[in-house]
Amino acid sequence: MFAIVEIAGQQFKVSKGDKLEVPKLKDNKEGDKVKIDKVLLKSDGKKSDIGTPYVAGSSVELLVKGNIRGEKIRVFKKKPKKRYERTIGHRQTYTQVEVANVK
């Protein structure tokens, strides 16, 4: 059984036991359970339920494993002939989760 869920504006294909890195889920610590109700599609291999936009009565339960930070991205800005240069760095925060149950 698998499902396609929407988490923080992004879509993920999940099934029981999968480990994912999703954009940071607020106020969740290691060991917390998170219930996601935004299920776009659910399939058991024989029958598929497609939501309009979400499948009613379906949910996915996630177990939070921790928070990590991604690779550093450097952004460089420059305006020619004006002596303007600026370098900015950014590191995105992600939450590691494991799919506990697909209902």
C-alpha cells in the first residue's frame, strides 16, 4: 500500500517503513507522532482512491526522527560598474521522519 501526500506544499510518495527528509515541521521533537490528512492518492495495488483534492477519511502517520540542516548554498550578487558585491549563505532545515502507518 502506498499514498501520495502533501507535506509543506511538496508531494511525497510514501509507504509504511519509508524514511524521508521533509521541510521542517514546526514544534516537533524526536519521537513525536505527526498525522497528515492531506492524502492526494491512496492505492493498495488493486484499487486506487484519487482525491478531489484530498481523499476523505485517509491519513498518514509519521514518526519524527530528528531535525537536520542541508548543504550550504551560496548566493552571489553583483552590479556591474557600481562596486556592489554581496555574498549570502543559506542552509535549509529538514525534519527526518519515518512512515509509521498509512490509513
